[in-house]
Amino acid sequence: MNQCKSILEITHISVKDIRFHTSKNNTGSDARSKDPDYSCIYIQVYTTDPQIIGIGTVFTLGRGNSGVHAIVKEQLRHIRGLSLDYIITNFNALWRNIVNDGQLCWNGPEKGMLHQANAGIINALWDIWAKYENKPVWKLIVDLPPDKLINTLNFDHIEDAITKDEALHILEAVDKKQTDTNIGYPVYLTCGWSGYSNEKLTTILQQSLKQGITGYKMKVGNNIENDCKKAEFIRDIISYDNMLSMDANGVWNKEEAITNMNKLKQYKPYWIEEPTHPDDIISHIDITKSIYPIKVATGEQCSNKVLFKQFIQNKGLSIVQTDIQRLAGINEWFVVMLMCKKYNIPFCLHSGGIGLVNLGVHLCMIDYMCISQSTEGRYAEYIDELTEHYKYPVQLENGKYKPPKSLGFGVELKEESILEYEFPNGKYWITTYGKKVIKDKEWVL
Amino acid sequence: MNQCKSILEITHISVKDIRFHTSKNNTGSDARSKDPDYSCIYIQVYTTDPQIIGIGTVFTLGRGNSGVHAIVKEQLRHIRGLSLDYIITNFNALWRNIVNDGQLCWNGPEKGMLHQANAGIINALWDIWAKYENKPVWKLIVDLPPDKLINTLNFDHIEDAITKDEALHILEAVDKKQTDTNIGYPVYLTCGWSGYSNEKLTTILQQSLKQGITGYKMKVGNNIENDCKKAEFIRDIISYDNMLSMDANGVWNKEEAITNMNKLKQYKPYWIEEPTHPDDIISHIDITKSIYPIKVATGEQCSNKVLFKQFIQNKGLSIVQTDIQRLAGINEWFVVMLMCKKYNIPFCLHSGGIGLVNLGVHLCMIDYMCISQSTEGRYAEYIDELTEHYKYPVQLENGKYKPPKSLGFGVELKEESILEYEFPNGKYWITTYGKKVIKDKEWVL
């Protein structure tokens, strides 16, 4: 660590509401969200070093920003004025204070908007730490000695699945010299959103195949006959040489999930994602048994490590998909991955939304280099919408993710995108058209 | 229904942030919340009839109000301008639209602040309906024919535990003539908050015994030796003739819960409440088995019917404690109670906070008169703090709740209490002292 900068402290914090009008072209539409406007609360944590600004983002589908914004502002009290030294030394205690805030915990606990807001704040701290070390977040973590890393992690209420000692042994057993730090990490493309036309879908698939992308995912869950037709349509273009998965966004009940997957299995899906309600651990256990060898993937809406523990211990999933803006930051994500390692569950990155791609690439690298040391059967979700708004878009090479080189998470939005899409006073939203959209959507100002 | 009023419509809606400074005297302090300031978002839904204003409340511990306030305002779009006729006819579809709002569902789903905000809005609609019928909510529901009541309920994702047809049969099998509509419903008092002195506790217990209250609950979970001493202290006053339960507020892990309850069992607790993390269904199943015959009670932080389904089907609890400001209104609470009936789990009302007592009495009456027809082994939580702020405080007679007579839920705050405690401009908060409290608490204005 650079000693001359060792008194780095948080000076002030800015919180912005950013909303992109993605519902205009149906991006993100699925069985449940018909008109999502990909949005985020964008947290900028300034420090005594003007070059080091920690960024945290919290993804919502538009109106969700209002609630998250209010919560983030309340929770900043936990980090104002802290030194990086204090954060690093006390990260677990600080994490616990933020997550269990005495006046907010009733409105979770550890779930929903509150936990998502906390995720944004906590990840901004990792961003500061990595920038201070002049490293991407994945490299910071790969370089941390296991005994230092373990002290940032929290094992409350999961000790029956994994203890701190077991976790340390897992970390210590990894021979990092065996990993390829310039790895290409396989990706899949989420295409076939509910609102896309066949023409649009064809264009996207053909372009992606040319790019070398070998994995694809389609949305299901509106109407089983249409789902079958769409699967056939996609298989005709991508053939059976590429991976195709399916995502029901939780709209089926247990029986429907089993029945419908029996109809869809002819298209050889690698996994079905969220076949039923994301909180229904017991039904997931039954579905996983019933539709074998199709894998059951879930986790993007799994709120916390305690719920993940139950899915992982009891075979309620066969692929884990964590969301780094839903779990309370790297600290909580990491212990979920350690449970996966112990119980032999592969990680396939959930991504999309805003900033999830940027943060997600780091998770892939960390899982590969510090935990699983494998990419077998693993695919990271790749969605390229909105990347034009990022200063450091993720790099895809021959259909694979490259380890990011930008410092921290590299999740900085471009200044001009912030000026354009900040809500409600960005350039886009103050036009006559923008104002009409706000009015039609009944967004609260 | 009164035909001449049949065009009742929602005209406008007011949403207020109300905060009481309860941390001043440690009310509500427990193992996790050291300085709760009981607060609520107070929703007033005005109609074309000036006599009919639907009230909905969402309880928080203070700062939580900021987030809930923002969400409630976004969600009002679902009910603006609706007629009561439309609401009654389409209550299930309306419930589903509110709960699964396409731009907010990502920030749940069905949990946390979002679900709590929805609860407040949905219960305000029941309040309107009951007031229109000139009845308390419990009486409205008791008088509804089963085939009409069932259409307000939602069975999505719980059909594997109970179908709509099964539910209807349960409702039709109840002979309401067998119920005592003037029943006295047994209560218990939550005393022994973490922050209370022995002197204060003694006074409260002695007064309550004189009132005829036969059930008591103490907080545990800070330090097991202190917990044992406090249990002994309370048993010395209330003797073993009265019911004593314990509440750990989820701070233990599974092993600690079993070990500590083995130490506390000498004080013969009727139940242990939230022995571990409220989302940990599997650990609750193990604890329930291990500490029999002490009952395991949980539910006040159980987010939705899908989680309750798993607890109920798999014996993860032996007493169910729903929170009517956490589940999305009477509609969701009712299906949870129907599952309890089918699986033979008694309901003991969770209460406290703000407005929960007022709403809760209705739940007791509905459970007794429409579903279980029993009060055996059932105790409703009684907390008398803050009742002075309500126009229609609940009536306790010989240590038992009386069926409320006020219209709707009777959850109206007194005008002077609103003027005093509205945040941040109520009379209490604009004093020099109030401003200092706000500053010390770092509440965001």
C-alpha cells in the first residue's frame, strides 16, 4: 500500500437519480415487467484524493429509484468521514452496522430496497480501496492474502453451512499460480426479450454468432406454445452447437414449471432460470429433481446469504446466479461463492441492467482465480445495451470477457450521460417529449 | 350495500410522515434495535363521501419512513380515481397489479419496504370498504359470503399448499352462528424490553396483573446469563400461573438457539419467538424439532405467503405471527391463515409498533369467527404505548381484547398528534430540542 496516501478519508458523497428510457424499444421486457426503464441510483463517494472517487450503483426498473434514493441518503451516515484504513480494518463490523441499521432493519431485514441500497454503498467502498491500490477490484481481491480477505466477510447465520475456518481453508488451498490472469471468460447473450420482433431477434443472433458468442438465453413464461415457437426459431439460427438457456422470471408455479419444461426440453435448454417464485426454496428442490438433467438456475432475486444457504445446502439450484447489486456487496457475495465451492455448485453470472455487467466481470475473475479455478459449464451473462454510457465498457474478445483493466469496478458513467439522463432535470427529461413521458408514466417528481 | 352511495370514488390521497420520539424512553429496544423511534407513513385516501376516508399505515423504526414515503407516493397511481365498486369487483387483479408493479417488482419482489408500502395502500382500501358498509373491518369480513370473500384472495405460487377450492370449502364449513361476536380475546403483554430497568418492569408487570392480563413476553438474545436472570425476575412476579414467552429477534444462529433454549426452558416459556434469522426456514424446522415442547413462533418478519407456505407445510413454526403491515394487506394475510387452518397451526397476533394493535384486533376477530373458531392456546400481543395518539384505542376488558366497534380499522390518529409529530414540520420536531434530536440522529430532511 502506498504509505504517503495512507490518510485517505471520505470527504463528501453525491447521490444521483439516473433514468434511461429503455421502455421506448422494449429492452428488458419479460413475463413480469412490461415497460422497464433501466435506471440506477449513482453514488459518488469523494475522498481526500481527488483522483479517487468511489462509485456505487443500485439498479432499478425506473420508479424504483425513488425509494432507493431516499434510503441511500439515510444510510450514508454509516460511511461519512471514514478513513480507508478504518474501513479495511473494520470491514466486517462496518458491513454489519450498515446491513442491520437499528432504525431500518425492520424494513428488510436484509432484503428488498434496503439491502439493494446497502449494496451500492458497500461496493463504493471496495471501489475506493481498489483505486487506492491502483488496481481493478478483481485484482485487489486476488492479491489479498486469505487471512486479510476473510476478515472482510461475515458468517452470521450461515455457520451451519460454512464456518470461517472452513472458508479460510478453501481460500488457502487455491494455487493462484495455476490461473490464467489473461483468461477469456465464456459469455451468453440474453436475447429474445418478450417485446422483441423476430426480425430484431434474427439480426441480434446473427451478429452475436459472428462475434463468437456461444451461449444464448431466451425469455419464457408468457404462453407455452409461443415459447416453444420462439425456442425453435432461435435453435434454427444458433443450431444445437451453441448453448441455449431459458428464463421464466418466476411466473410459473411448481406444477407449471415441471409441465412446461417437459414441453421445452426438446430444445435442449442448458438451464431453466427462475422456474418459480424466487423465494420458494422447497419448490425449487422438487423442480430440480423432476427436470434433471436440465439444470435449475436462480439467484438474481435471492435476497441474502441465509436464503442462498438453504438453496445451496438442499439442492434447490444447480447453477447459482448472484446479483451484486442485491446481495450487500462483495462481502456477502463472496461467502455465497464459498458455500458454492463447498457444495460444488457452479456460478453463472447474472448481469444486465445498469452497471451489473461492469461489476459482474470482476465477479467472474474472482470466482475463477480465487475460488473455483474453473470456467467449465460456466457462462457469464452478457448484455450490451447501455454500454455506450460507460467510460470503461467491458471488453469482449472472440465471444469471451477479458479481465477488466480499469481501476476499481470501472463502473463510471460518462459525464454527458449523467447530464442527459439525470432525473428529473437531465437534458432528456426536460424536453417536451421527456416531460410527456414522465407524465404518462405517472412518475413522482 | 347502500345503493345511493354506490358511486363512491377515490378523489385524492394524502401521505404523511409521522415520527414519535420513542427512543427517548427505550420503548421498543431489543437485541437488534437500540434506539427505535416508532414511526409511520400515514395514508389518507379521500373519497367522494367526505365521511369516508380510508386510512393505511406503514410502521417503521424512524429513518425507515423516508424510503417508505417515496415508494407509497409512486404506488398511489394504482388506486387514484378508482371506484369502490371497481375495487370490490377486481380486488384480486388490483392486488396483483400493485404487488407486481412492473417498474418496482425488481426491488422486492414481495418483500421489504416495497411490500410494506403496498400493505398500507391495500389496507386503506379495506378501510374504505368497511366504512362504506358502516362496519368495522372484522364485521365486514365476517358478513361477506365465502364466494365473495374468496375472490379478493390470491393463490399464486401457493396452490401446492392450498387451492382456491380447498380454501372455499374451509370458509363454507364454518358455522358462524357458533361464534361469540362479543368475545373477549386473550392477550399477552410485551414487557422486559432490553432497555427497561427492573423498577420500570416491576411497575408494568404489577399493573398488568391487576388488569387481568395472563400472558407476558420478554426479550432475550443479548446475553444468556442476563436473559436467565430476567426470566427469573419476571417469573417471581407473574408466577407460573401466567404465560411467559420469549423473543430473540433472530439474533441467534441455529446452534445458539437450541443451546440457549435448553438453559431457558427451566422458566417454562410457552414459545420462543424468532429463535434465528427470519428467512431461515430449514433451521427453524430443526429448532422446532429440537426444543419441543417449547413452541417456535415466527412470522412478524416473514415477507410473503410463499415463505409462510414453506414454514407452515414443513413444520418450521408451531405458532404463526403475521404482520398486517408487512404482508400485503388483509388479502395476503387471509390466505396465510387459511394455510394455517389446513395445517393446524394456531395464530398468535404480532402487534406493537404503530397501528398494529388497532389493525391486529380485527385479525383476531376474523381468525376466531371465520377460520379457526377457537382461542385455545392463542394470545394476541398487547402493547399500550402510543395508544394515546389514536382516536379509537383498542379496548381491553379483564385482560382481554373486545371486538372493536369503530368503523373500518379504527386506526385514525388524533389530529393534534399529527400536528405534533409530523416530520419534519410538526410542533415537536421544530422546537430547539426537536431539531437537536434530528441532527443527532442524522435524519435526512
